[in-house]
Amino acid sequence: MKILYSDEKPADSAMDDAHSLIGSNDNWKQEIEKNFNLWIREISSVYDTEPAIEEEPDLYSFYEELCVLRNEFRKESRRSHETFSRFGDTLTVFENAVKSISLELSRMGHAKEKEGMVEKKRLYLPLVEVFERFKRIENRLDNPPKAGFFSSRRSWKEAWSNLRKGFVIIGLHFEELLKKEGITRIITAGKPFDPSLMMAVETLETDEAASNTVIDEFSGGYLYHGQVLKLAEVKVITATKGGV
């Protein structure tokens, strides 16, 4: 009888382990062989694939492609035309808006100009009225009064002449100042009566001159840059009852 130690196995058990190990080695080899055969088949299938044969283009196919291309081009052309049409409409709307704004600005400018004219009249009208009074005084200096009892007639005339010359010089400077501001005097003497520039305060019936002619001026009229600042007050000739 053989004594078995704790780490020793029976002979039958050892044989079974040996057979198991051999079997596992065979399975490993079979797995490798299986994978290798699969890889060979995949490689063969790749190289066995025949390239696709391209068909030679025919005239009908070429014409068909041209038709498709033409249709696409027409579609794009229509889209472009519609885009340009919308763009043109937008430009028209924008142009009309600009015209409207320009007209409104012009209207506002005219309104402001009219308001400015009213303000200018308020400013310059008293000035021309002072000038008119000054001219009336100047005209009266043409005929000096008589010298006093104790005054020398010669020295009196010299003093009066110097006074008149001073008025004339001041009047010229005054008139030049008005011209620089755009204020001009309306010429009335011998002119046909114009109600837009003149106001008839007196009439004279006579056949010695043409009817509706200005024969005298009582107060001068003035324009500010062509616009009436003050109407001239004049005497107008009218035809006699028996005249034409």
C-alpha cells in the first residue's frame, strides 16, 4: 500500500488533468485556424470585386442633362429677376420717401423764410420810417428861413448850407446802410400805378398826363430782397369825366 502525501494526487486524477490540458491546447489551435481562414476569405472577397463599368455617354443622356441644367438656370434667373424686382420696388419706395422728405423740408424752409420775413419787417419797418422822416426834414432844408433882425444874412446862409450838407451826408450813409441790408426804395415818380407796390392816397383829375400815372409821392415805399416791406403812398392821375 502506497502512502499519499497531502500535495500528491491520485494517478487517475493526474491523467484527467493531462487530458484537459491537451484538449484546451487543441481548442486554442482551432480558434486560431478559424480566424485565419476568415481573414483569408475577406481578403479574397476584396480583390475579387470587379470595378464598375462606366457606360459611354450617349447623345440623349447629354441632351437630358442639358435640359436639366437649362431648367435650373431658368429657375435661378427667375429668382434673380424676382430679387431685382423686389430691390427695384424697394428703391422706388425709398426714392418716394426721399422726395416726400425733401418736399417737407422745402415747405418748412419756405415757412421759416416767411416767418423770417415777418420778423425782418418788424425789425426794418421802423428803420425805414425813421429814414423817411429824415428825408422829409432834409427836403425842408432846401428853403432856409429868413435871417433874424440881428443876424448877418450871409453867415446865416453859410450855417444853413453847412447844416443841409451834413444832413445830406448822413442821409447817404443811412441809405447805404439800408442797401447793405437788402432794402431798396421803390421808384414811383412818372410810373404807372401798381397796387402791389403803391397805395393811392390822393388822385388828380387832369388830361395833361396819362391816366393812372403817379404824379407825386408822399411817403416812399421799400422792398426787402424783392419783397414789399412798405407800400409807397402816392398821388395818382385819373382821367377827367369828359376825357378818355
